[in-house]
Amino acid sequence: MVTASKPVRTAKKPTSAARWRRAATLADLEPDGRATVHVDGLTLVLWRSEGRVYALDNRCPHMGFPLDRGTCRDGILTCHWHSARFDLRTGGTFDPFADDVEVYPVELRGDAIWVDTARRRDPKAYYRARLRDGLEQDVRLVLAKSAVALLGDGGDPREPFRIGLEFGVRNRRMGWGQGLTMHTCLANLQPFLDAEDRPRALFHGLDAISRETAGAAPRFTQTPLPGAAPGILTLTRWLRQFLAVRDDDGAERALVSAVRAGASHVQLAGMLFAAATDYRYLTIGHALDFTNKAFEALDIVGWDEPALVELVLGSVVRGIAQGARQEESNAWRHPIDLVAILETAFAALPVARAAGRSKLGSWHDQATLGQLLLLDDPQRNADALLQALRDGASAVELAGAVAYAAALRIARFHTSNEFGDWDTTLHTFTFANAVHMGLRRLATDPVDVDGVADGVGALLRGVFDAAMSVYLDRFLNVPAAPIPTPAADGTPPDTILRHFPPLLDRQQQVNEAGELVARYLANGGDENRLLATLGKALLREDRDFHSIQTIEAAFRQYGLLRGTPEAAHVLIAAARYLAAHAPTPRAQGQTYSIALRLHRGDRIYDG
């Protein structure tokens, strides 16, 4: 028992500015050596152990339950609820699922217990470290807390995004995968979201990386060639030769050597996109989509660190090398040999581009071409694409037409199909979007640089691949669901939009969701509010790779089509896909809610 006549040792006095407050007396700790006090806006628990008094935040940092219900033994405080253990002196936890509890210096002045309530922990630095812990230990709640803390009070989202990016590319032997793709998609969605939803988007991406890397072997990277590297043209040729025989090690070394030699992001894109389109629709589009997302991730964090560029771009090489090539698949060979059609079209590409070069800027038939590509004739579709190039369509415009056609497959998807068939249309759409985004990147520098092979011409093959995939998806529009075209009825747009979240609380409200979006737009609804609402609805659900891909690609395509009738069709497609994949158990939402309430200081425990 501690008495007034027996001095109580105190914690070492802090070196920073102190704010001492009288908290209690020694008698308040009787009979069991603890007391809960409210001091300076804080709720603290005072614990007596082995002749010392300690002050800790009474909220267990794990889930907010009161620590004064816990048990103290041998200087370790154990929470009553989830048995998280804390060192009384430092507040450090022994359990990775919990955070460290904040502790406060104590002084005994006579019988009075004084506590220094000044905060000393730097929350941003602490949660940067905890974010890495959460990724390593695969602890969802730690990731949610870190996302909330790091994006709060004007935090820069690029910083935690980069932490997740670097962790993901280092800790998965197979390299870039679904987790990093979701992480990048959700970062791309940030500008469209309400401010309150941005930490949640970050959390979803980080959680995807954590799940995918959990238990995975790390990735051991290739280093650049020693000394002065060959020219970009030679490295590009080597890259493609190595990938032809599925030699991912040799291909990665050629690529990182180009990075170290100072290749620009446009040159690097030309190398990788050319390599990825040497083969037809690799891994049902994932290889090219992942490659495009790696470039977009580097756009977010910046291109000024060659080591990081090597790490990120090197992570996509294995997927290209080992990807399934559709020229080896039955569907692309029989009953119609689509590969033969494509090879003939590829041979005609240089002449078609040359014929249309003088007419660039005069072609405006993107919507018409997109509708034409839905018809059941792959040869005519290839011919139509070549004719558009002769008529002055740019590579970017051609890719936009195919991406629009792929979006229409989703907008017209009939619910009589099997549920899994949604993914078939999704793969075509995200592949077409990746080709479109890749060509937009290459178009920033259309002239060959340092002898680099024509990346635009190479990636145009992806446009034709996407068109063939649109053709193969034709059975999913038989019959075709009609695209809703309601007239304005005078209903306030906000009233219409309020019905969207409840609609997704019920299964398979696919047509209803498309109709609601069309009605909202017909009544003059604010498109930005619609985008934010679709984003919020996406984040309500548990993370789903394909839904996140679909919404991000739809937002990208919508941004390029804004102001045209076709823009509405893309958002209708997004809403229908999202409705088909809702509701989920929403377990992530529960975790995020706990993290948010803890950050705000809300009372979670009411017992």
C-alpha cells in the first residue's frame, strides 16, 4: 500500500513544455490501486504499481474500451475486453493488433497526484509507423486508424499512398497484382469523392495490399546493367525478345537499365506497352491494365526517384512474361480466327495511319463507331477501325470509341445472364480503358525519342484486341437490356439521388439503378454530386477488385466524354455494375467506423 509517509517515485520529468494539473490524491487510489479522473479535457486512469503511480489515457487504443476495467500485474496492464497488454511506464503494447496507449508524466506533491497533460506524441509520425506495422501484420483496424489519422487535418494523401505502394511492390513475389491496382484506382478516385470519404478510400486500398501480401514471399529485384547501358532502342528490342520466351528476369533487367539510363516515362511506356501488346489480350486484359496502373501510381508519387521507378515498373514484368496469350486460346481461334484478322489489320496499320495523318482533327464519329463495334462481324469491325484511321481518327480517339463500346456492353448487360458474366464485360472495359489511357500518355510525345520504336503504333494493336473482345462479349447483350432514356419530370435531382444508397441495400437492383442515374441526369442533376454518390456507394461495400476497377474506369471515361450523351451511358453502366455487386456484408465499413469514432474521440463503450 502506498501511504503519504512513503515517497512515491515519479516518472522522469519531460523536456518539452509541461502542463501540470492536479488529478487526484493517494487516497483516491484505494482500495485497489486505481482511479479514473477527468483532467484538462482528458479521461485518464491512474494505476499504482510497485511503488509508482502511472497515468494513462483510459481509452484502450485498440477499440476504445475503458482500461480502468483491466488488470495490472508485474507492470503490465491487460485490457478487460480483448486482452491487449501495455507497459504501464511507456504505454507500449505487446500485441500488434493494438496501438500504444498514451501515457502522461506523474508527480506526487504531498498526498496530491499531479499529471502533466501536455501531448508529446506526433500523431502523423506515429501513424506513419503504424501504417507499416498494419501492412506487415495484416491488421485491418490499424490500417483504418492510420488512414483516418494521416488524412485528417489536411494530410497529404500521397504520403500514405506511397507507403502502401512501396510495401506492395516489395512484398509480393509475383509482382504487381490486384491489391496495388485497387490502391491506385482508389487514389485516382480521391478527387471525385466527398472529403469525408477520402480516408475510407485510402483504407480500402491499403487493406487490399495487406491482404494480398499476407504470407507471400518477397520480391527480389533485378539491378541495372553495370556501366553505360545500351540505347533505348536496343533495350526495347531485348525486353521484347526476353518476354517472347517468358524470361522475366532478363526482361526486368533490360527495363530497369532503361530507367537508370534516364528514359522518360513516355519512353518507358512505349517499351512496356509495346511488349504487352506483342500478344493478344494477355491474361484477359490484366497485364496491360496492371502496367497502366503502375504508370499512374508513379504519376501520383512522382518520377524523380529512379530507384522507386525501377521497383514499381519492374513489378509488372512477370505478369507480362507469364500471362496467358489469347492467340493460344480456342475462343480467339474458332469458329472465326480472330488472330488472323488482327494480324492482317496490324499489317495495314502503317498505311492507314499515314493516309489519315493530314486529316487529324476532322474525325468526330466516336459514338457511331462505338455503336458499330457492337455488331456481330469481327472482320467488319477491324475494317471499320482501319477506315477511321484513314479518315483522320487519332489513335487516342480510336481507343476512346472502343472503350465506349465496351462500356455499352455493361450498360446493356441483361440480368438473364449468369452473375459471373459481369466479369467478362468488366475485363474488356478495363482493358480498353487501359489502352486508351496508355495512348493518351504516349500522345504527349508522339515523335520517336532516341530511336524508340513507335509506341503509339504498337499500342494501337491493343485497340484492335479490345474491339475483338467487345465482339466476343456479344452474347451478353442477347437480349440487350435497353438503356434508359427518361424525360425530365420535374423531380428535384437531390430527391432522386437520395434513393440511390437505399436501392443498393437490396440485391440485384440493376435496372433500377441504371434508371435512377438516367432520371437524375435528365432532371438536370449535378454530375459531380452523382460521381461522389457513386463513390460513396462503392466504399460502403467490402473491397471488390472488379467493382473498384469498373467505377474508376467509368469515372475516367466519363471525364473524357463529359458534355456528350455518351457520358451518361458510361455512368449508367457503372451504376448497374455496382448494383449487381451490392450489398456485401460491409465488414470493412464496420472497421472503418470504429477507427473514425476513435479518432474523433466518440464514446464507443456505453456499459
